Amino acid sequence: MHYVTFWSKMQTVAGLEKLAASDNLVTSQQGQELLAAACDDVFTLVKNASGEVLPQMMAMRDAHRRLGEKEASAPDITAVLLQKLAVAEYVDDLLEEQLEKLSGDEYDAARRVQLLGREYAVNLMRGLFA
């Protein structure tokens, strides 16, 4: 995944977060559904780019700094975010294995948990570029 594609998708996620926080119930619900799909897309693309999330994130973070963007998070904050992101990826891998074995309502429930975890992981990714 290229940095520009990643950054564009992260901007979309930021816009969808605003939509999901709308006071209008219908707009908010639609925004939440779109946000979940966008986070799923970003996480999947990053993970599939190199097989692991962390190396890909570090490469994009380096590109972020080379392109003159604002300095990414301080080293101590970055370490915490990377640790949390590694745990989120581990949990996602476990859920992937379980989803292959589930069906029906159990599958739907596990998939919802996976989508929440992926949304959390994308928020951690955004923190690396804050």
C-alpha cells in the first residue's frame, strides 16, 4: 500500500467519524456503518501489504516525515501505540481463525467484534501520524 493511498483513506475515516457523531440518528447510523467498512478496508489493506501491520506502518510513518508532514508522535507515545497496535493485530488474527469455524449468529457476533477491533486499530494508526 502506498502512503498517498493510506493517507487518503485515513482522511476518509476522519470524515466518517464526524458523520457518525451526527445528532441526526439516521445520519449517525449510516455514518457508523460506513466508518466500520472504511476501517475494515484500511486495516485489511495495511495488513495485506506486507503480511504484518507494524512494518507497513513504520514505513508509511517514515514517508510521512519525509514528505514534510508534521512530526509524528513522540517516541514514548509511539512505543505505546505500536504495542497496542501489535495486540490489536494479534487479536484480529485470532478472530480470523475463529471466523473460519463459525456460522450464523456466532459468525455475525464475532465479525462485529472484529470490526470494532479494526476500528480501534485504525485509530491507533491515526495516532502514529498525529
